[in-house]
Amino acid sequence: MLSLRKLACLLGLATVSVCQSDTSNTTLPYAFGMIVFPGFQALDVFGPLDALNVLAFTTKINLTVIADTLEPVTTNKVSWTTSAVGATFGETILPSHTFATAPPLDVLLIPGGLGTRAPGTGLDSTIAFIRERYPTVKYLISVCTGAGVVARAGVLDGKCATTNKKAWASTTPWGPKVKWVAEARWVQDGNIWTSSGVSAGIDVTIAWIASVFGEAKAVDVANGMEYHRQTNSTDDPFAGLYGLTNAKNSTNQAVDKC
């Protein structure tokens, strides 16, 4: 059977150096877990996952999709997302594990979306899982308002982080001890990576790949996706769009220490 690595090489999704390299993986992150909950933002989940899909062409990694139950999880919860025009447009994803059955993980990913702040979504089990698992993972990556969920778990206390700029005012209060950085596409603090809104999840994931697996892998992933990646973590046009600046909106002297 043709392996994903060989297929990627045949399709030109990987460089010659990668195709000739040893893809055995004994020390690098292998087990990835993506948390989902009702009202997750689609690109927060599928943007990073597609970058990791391309990485998986040449790197041995594994994915677990984790939720409260094994029932399909939707981006659209009718009780609070039906709009004035009656739209109920959305997508669903099928979890592979519950919080109770999830295997050991190397990397934990947390998306954002309306479900992080809409009434009746019930994130207590999600928050408890993040709090329980963070000490055992190698890396934690949050996208968009997912940082607010991580903050509620206490994981971001004393850490530098960022989040969705449109939802800045409603998300940052969840972490009064967090060093929130307003002008950032993404922020790294130790083994925690947080991104700005929605599409920034792709940038933070590729930046993380560059840091952990090497720049060559990151270039391969971006080129394989035909994605024009942002490589400057401080270049965030959406902070300006919503009138946010480090001087006015960053908290806990974040700019001086991040």
C-alpha cells in the first residue's frame, strides 16, 4: 500500500529533503487532541487540522477529536444561533473520544467560537479537562476565543496570551491574571501558544510546526496548502481595526514582559 509520505512526495507536497529524510518519530509530538464543543468556530478547528493533515503526509502523528460525548458536535446550536433571517447553517464533527476516554496527549488544541461565550453551552467539563491534562502535555495551542476557555481553567495565569480582537472585551475578563497582548497575531509563552481570531489559527499552527518540526516542514505545509503564511507574530491588522493597542488594551504590563 502506498504510504502517505510516498504519496505526498509523488504529488509534490513535500521537498526532496523531506522525501529522503527519516520520518521515524520517537521524541517529537505524536498524539494530538482537538477539543470540540457546541458552537465551535469551523476554521478554528479545521484550519489547524488541515495544516496538520499536510504535516501528516511526511510525519508520523495521530489525531484524537475529544468532546463531552460521542454524539456529533455542531457549529450551529439552533437555540441561540438562529438569526433574524432564519439561517441555521452549520457543520458537524464526530468525536473519536470523550473527556473520560481520551488517551494520553502530546499536544492539546482548543478552538474558539460562539460556544465559548453563548448561554447554555456548558463548558465545565471542557474546562476541567484542560485543567487536568495541561500538566501532562508537551504543548497547548488555543485559537481565537479558545484562550478564554483556557484562561478559565487557570492555565494562563501569569502567562502571555492573545485572543480574538473583535471579542477582546468579552474574552479577556475570563483571565484577570493573564498578560493579555493586544497587538499580536499569536503569542508563545513556554509551551503555550495562543492566537488571534479564526484564520490566525492557521498561522499559529504553522509557526508552531516551524518551532517544533523545523522551518523546512513549515514551508512544506504552507506551500502544500497554497497558504500565504504570516511569519511576524506581532503583525495583527485586526487589533487596529477594533481600536486595540498594546498601550491601552494589553493587561498586566504584558508588552514589557512578553
